[in-house]
Amino acid sequence: MNSEMKEKIFVILTVDFEKDACFWHHPSKKFDYGGIMIGTHKLVEILSTFGVKCTWFVEMNKDYPQSDMLFLFPYVVKSLAKRQDEIGAHIHWSKPNQLRRKYEYPTTNTSMLVHNSYYIEKSIKYCKEKLGEVGIKPVSFRSGAFFCVPWLPLILQRHGFIADSSSFQGYTTKRWPQSKILSQINRYKTLKPSKQPFFCDGKYCYKQGNLKIVEFPVNYSIDSLLRYEFLRRKIMLEVRYRQKPCFLTLYFHVYNITDSDSGPDELTKIDYYKIRKLSILLERLSKIDYLEFITLQEARQIFVDLYQNK
Ligand SMILES: [Zn+2]
């Protein structure tokens, strides 16, 4: 570990690679892949322009091919893997419900989820196996909707994962659907100084513990950074004045750069206003000489080295 590392700000840009959600999801179709089909190429172009490395969390699902991006878009995932980027796994916790004939989170109550660890383990195994078949060895993970799944870190470790980013500023959604009050708390936590990575607890990803897995709490939603001036100010202040070394974990979706009024699928249009804002932000950050964009896997190694040299 060279001393230069101790004077750096490490930025980890992560993208959840999944079907369109919220108001980007076109109402005419049950599933809309406009972000992936139209947004991916554009986002890759911008990342290349500013030399930004990215960690792609590919959504996968062993029960629902509609929620399995590796199954639906294998060539896109393989092309992303060829970049200097990292491919991680992403699961929105769902399970067939025969009665309601639709998919849902395993339960709405996390205390019940404990009894679902077999299902969780099978899902993680599935991701590893399928990515392995196309030559990708995933070591980083993110839980869908920052959903707190008890024992997830321990299960991840058993399957060779070393980094997790399933919490937001030290917070996870414990219930689904997320309550309005919890969203407000979530927003408020963005204002706190960026929570730094830590060795993870076996049961809860937001707690410190003694696993080899390092938890990187998400500090900023890029979509919020593009929307709110005060958040852009906050990140620039942190970059300038925060004690180094420091890690900043950012998250984004491919559909965030598309026009939410367009779609579905190949009819989706790029939101050029967002593209402009994103370019300005990435340009500003990439010009700072002590700031480095790295993948989650790289960040985990640096964190471990720094920790050991303390
Ligand atoms: Zn997701």
C-alpha cells in the first residue's frame, strides 16, 4: 500500500442493471426494458468519455425470467464484462405465489425471512452459477430496494462474495412496501456525512461485524444528485474537505437517463437534459487529481489494505 492511497477520495459508481421502475415503467406493458435497451449504450459512452469505471449490479432471478437480465440480455451483460468494469449480482427478493399468481417479496416481515434462508441461498447460488457460465465470477452484491434480508451477508460469504452494497447511508428497508415515513428518513440520511465502509455483520448488512465481507453503504443516488443542487454542493464539499482516505458510493439505474414519458422498450428515448447534467457532474469529479473512480471489488481491496496498515 503506497502512502498516496491515503490521500485519495475513492468513488464507486454502481448501476443497478434492471427493468424500468417507478415512472420510467411504461404503463402499456407489464415489463419495460427501455433503460437497458436504449440507456445502456448511452451510459457506457459517457463513462468512457470521462474514464469512469463502473460496477454493474445485474438483476437476476431464478424463478422469473422476466426479472433475469442475464437470461434476457446475455450479449449486453457480456459486453459490459469486457470493459474495465465489474459485474456484480442483484436480486429483487421475490418468490412465486401460487395463490395470487404473481410474484412478491418472500414476506412483508423480515422476521419471517429468517425461515427463508434456504430460498435466499438458492437464489445466490443461481446468480453465481449462471454468471459463471458466461465467464463472470461475481464477488459483489446488492439487494433490491435496499431490502434487509437477515443472514444475507453470511450466505454471500459462503458463496465467495467479498463486497456488499445493500444499505443506504447505514439504512435498509426492513419492510416492503417501504413506508412513506421511512422514505423521509432515507432522504434525511442523505444529508449526513457519507457513511464509510466497514466489515459486515453476518445477519444484518447495515451492522458492523467480523465477516470478510465489506459493506459499502450507498451515499448518493445519482438521480438525486442530478435533480438537487444542494446534494451536488454536498458531494463537492465532501470531496474538497473530507478527511482522506474516503470512499463515496454512488448509485444509479440505466433507465434514469431515459425520458420517462417515452417507451416502452425500443420506443424509449434518451433524456438529453439528464445526460448533460450527468456529463457535467462526472467531468467535474474526474478532473480532481486526488479522486479516483474504482470498482467495488477494487475498493474492497483498498479498504482491507488501509485497515491492515492502521
Ligand atoms: Zn434493483
